[in-house]
Amino acid sequence: NAGVTQTPKFQVLKTGQSMTLQCAQDMNHEYMSWYRQDPGMGLRLIHYSVGAGITDQGEVPNGYNVSRSTTEDFPLRLLSAAPSQTSVYFCASKLGGKINEQFFGPGTRLTVL
Amino acid sequence: GENVEQHPSTLSVQEGDSAVIKCTYSDSASNYFPWYKQELGKRPQLIIDIRSNVGEKKDQRIAVTLNKTAKHFSLHITETQPEDSAVYFCAARWNDYKLSFGAGTTVTVRA
């Protein structure tokens, strides 16, 4: 199993550009989520999905879109990048149910100039 | 939602000493409390977790305690080693899916 994979590892964008961060998992996990990590602020939930076709907003959803057309993939779209979106982005997945370990991907470091 | 506060933000300990990190949570419905370790440039990885029906859990040199009444939980690392140097995050789950994280504690173990 590759676990949770993310691409790209690094990305530099100019303000106003759009892009998609890719996330995939091969563990047949129902739940997938996106977090951003900023210094001194821990990990904050952007969007999450409890299964294919179902998505919902987390703490900091503005400026981001998601979709979940398959169990395996959960891409995160930045519609019009802003310097405030400079961050490290982590995708995570877990089995459904009440108490299960959440597995993180390796992260994408995004810089918006 | 859930609000998790974590203290201290930085912790420096001598090798062989113990380290303690404390977290508080706001939502009494939270029922699962994991701790993650993140090394520089790496992903967070689960090191230990505790459920709300358990007061203490131990795994070798690490242990977690939970006080539901006071809504706080703590991570204890004994006999610290240089490889324990990392950022540690506590978290609380208040429904089946959503985790709220503390801001993190940077632990430095001095040789």
C-alpha cells in the first residue's frame, strides 16, 4: 500500500492563479480531509468528505473547493490564489466509524507570491 | 465546534528527564484524544491515543492521561532521548470525523 499520497510536493503560484492539489489513498478509507498548517496554529480543517459524492466545510473553507468523485481521490482546488494561502497542506484519510487512526499524506508546501 | 488549547508552546529538557505537555478541550462531547508527533519537514504521525472511557494509557516511554471532568489531557514522555525532539500536537474528536488540533509544542531534548 502506498497509503496517502499527495502531489506536488512544492508549488509556487502568483496571486490570482488557480491550481489543484492532488490527494489519493489506496486503503479504501471512507473519510478524507484537507488541513492547512501554519506556524503556531496547528492544523486547521479546510474541507472533508465522508464518502464519494459527499463533501462539507471545515474551519477555514474560504478560497478552496473540493469534490469526491471516487473513494480514492480528493483534490483541493485553489480558485484564485492569495498570499494568505501560503501554507503547508496535508491530506488525511481514515476508515469510517467512531474511533480510528487518521493517516496523513506527506504534505504540499505552497507559496503564493 | 471544539477548541483545543495546548501548553507549553516550547519545551527544552535534558536527555533522560521527563517531558509533559498539557491540553484542554471545550466540548464535553469529545470522545477521542490522539497525540501526533511531527518531525521537521515530515507528516504528523500518531504516537498514542486515548478514548473517553479510559483514564490513562501507556506505551513504553510515553503515556497519556485524561481527566474528563476537568476536560484536560496530558502527554508524558519519560527518559527522553534526542530522537524525541519534534513538534507534538494534541487533538480532540467531537464527532465521528472532525479532529480539532492544538497549536503544537516544540520539544527539544538537550544531549
